[in-house]
Amino acid sequence: MTSAARTLQEYRTSLTPSDVLAQAKRFFSTRNPLYASFLEKEGPGFCTFRGQGGEEVVIGVTALDGGGGGTRVTGSTYLFDMQVARFFATLPELPSSS
């Protein structure tokens, strides 16, 4: 994975935007102390966390259009890319429309 791909990651889930943000708040605040981060700001479509060394993690959500519902989740960070990927792995995947 290239450096640019690690700093901005995207995932599609069947959860609602508000459910994704609630899960992000739980996930990032309960990690191993080395990777724990704390809620810094939040709004209807995002939340930001601050971790060790001042590292920032941003999670943004957008409801997907088109009858299937679902949410596009974007995660951005410079150093906590593995934690963002692990968070995405906890979310149910949006089934592909055939």
C-alpha cells in the first residue's frame, strides 16, 4: 500500500452514518494505550481524535445514495493507518449490488 493510500482510506458499510461514528468513538477510545486516541471534535458527519504525540485521526461519513442505503466511511491519519484499517474491519461490509 502506498503512503498516500495509507493516509486516506475508504470503506463502505451497511451501517448508518450515526452508527459508524458511535462505533468509532468506542473503538478509538478503548485501544491499547499506545494507540488510544481521544475525541477532540465532532459534528453530524465526522469526528476527530487526538492520540499519542498529537497524532490526529479523522473519520468522516456520508450516506450513500441509491436504494441500497449504506455509508461511505473515510479515515484519514498520518501514523495511525493500521488502527483505521482495523476499525474498518470491525464494520459490516456493504453487500455488492449485482
